[in-house]
Amino acid sequence: MNTIAVDAMGGDSAPEEIVKGAIKAKNLGIDIILCGDKNLIEPFLEGNQIPVVHFPEVISMDEDPARAIRTKKNSSIVGAMQLVKENKASAVFSAGSTGASLVAAISVLGKMRGIIRPAIASVLPSIKGEIVLLDSGASLEVKPKVLLQFAAMGSKFAEVIFNIPSPRIGLLNNGEESTKGRDLEKNTYKLLKNSNLNFIGNIEGRDFGLDTADVFVTDGFTGNMVLKTMEGTARLQQKMIKESFLENLFKPLLLPVNKALKPVKDRLDPDKTNGAYLLGVNGIVTIAHGSSSAEAVKNSIVFSNKTVESGFISKFTETISKI
């Protein structure tokens, strides 16, 4: 039976929202271990039988990740990683500090053999299914060889998780021509073109709204900016559409129109997405926004469980070792 180790102390509304989300996931049949301060977690369980492993220390969002991991060995995120290392859990979920999750994963689980730097892969909605964006925040400055590895990791991720036989890889750039971009993009273009990946060339920001590629590859600084810009734009569009309906639509039509648009709203709602995945470490690690609601936590835990069930790590490791 798969068990997800949940960092109950990570997140803006932890532990309350994290515990509520864990309870929702537990009610769907997923085994969970909550990691954190028992005294703070147990009041929110409200009689639900979810094991709690006591890790009293908390790493806040504004702490230096490397220093915090070194000095807080009994933190909830380190404890969750340790459970996976000891085979007491199958995956880790955290809505806490992304930097702390990254450093803890590397320190406790270790990087996969041959991996230069892990990457955060975010799953985003597109016209036809989902697309993968990486890196969305793990490595702000990278070299061409690292982006080549990101492309290979993203390709295998899309293949295993979304059953895409030969994922289309696009290099995010400020133009389609091979001569566009910084030296980083120009040199990466050459590496990708000569690789055995299904590289379709440079792609631009507007291609996120089109069926252009399955995997978008870029550095962590650019990827994180793109991700947050898209989320902000989605919220703005939803708000503007809602206000327009209220002002201009005949009242009896509001309910059927809102009902018809609900599937679109759900696809653009960050709470409905699956969080992001830390690729390149020896274990399944799912990362979510610090502002994640209980619904977002539940959905991330559910997808973490599906990732474990897919046998992702063994399939992924086999491919990455050949890079």
C-alpha cells in the first residue's frame, strides 16, 4: 500500500489547511502520514485516524534553505523526506518553502545518478490536455547541458504520466528562429537539435495557449515568472468574466451559463491542479504553493499517489541513466 508523507507544517495556513486537505485525501482511500508538531496538528484531525510523526521544528518561507536544513534536523520537511528514504512512505508532499524542499530532497534522498541539477516540473492546462513546464523555480541560472537534461526529464515525465508516446519538446525563447535568445538558448538549441528527443525548436510565450508542444523547457527564473504570470492572468480573466456576466447578462441566464463554464473555470483554477514535481531526485516529491487551500492539498496528494502507482521512479530512472 502506498503512503504519502505530508509536511503538515509547510504552507501559509499550516497546519490547518494541510490537515484538512489530508483528511479529504484520506477519505478517498489514500494512506497518509502527517509530519510535524503533534501538539499543533492533532486538534485539527477531529477524530480522523491519520498517523502523526512528531517533528517539532518548522522551516519558514523566509529562512535560508541550506542553513535551515543543516540546523533543523527535526523539521517537518526533513522528517518527511527521511520517511521516504527509510521506505516508510512512498512520496512526499509539501506546500512549504520550495527551497527547503529542494535542499532537503537532495540532502536526504540524493540526486539521481548523472543528474546535474533537479528541476521543478509544473503541469499546466492547454487546449488539448496538459503541458509540462520546467524548470519552474529550482535552478535560476543554468548551462546548456542542464537544459538538455531538463528536456529529457520533462519528456519522460510527460510520457509516463500523460501517456504521450513521443512528447514534443520546445525551448522557450523570445523568437522561433534558431539565432534568437541569449547564448544559453542558442547553445541549448544546438544540443537539443542533435539529441534523440522530439525537439520541435524554439517556442514563445504565446504557445502556451496553443497545441504547439508538450514540454516547455527554460531556466528556473524564467519558468517561475511565466508560471506566476499565467496564474495571475487566469485569475484576472475569471474575475473580469464574472463581473461582465453580473453587469450584462439577463439574471435567469446566470446559473446555466455559469454551469456551462464550470469545466473551464476548474481547469484554470490553481486549486484544481496537481502541484509541481521535483524531478531528478531519488523519490517522488510534490510541491505546492504556500497559499494552497485544503482542496489544492487534496488534489496534489491524489496525484502524488497516482504517480507512485504508475511506477514512475523506476521508469524515469532507467531513462535518465542513459542521458
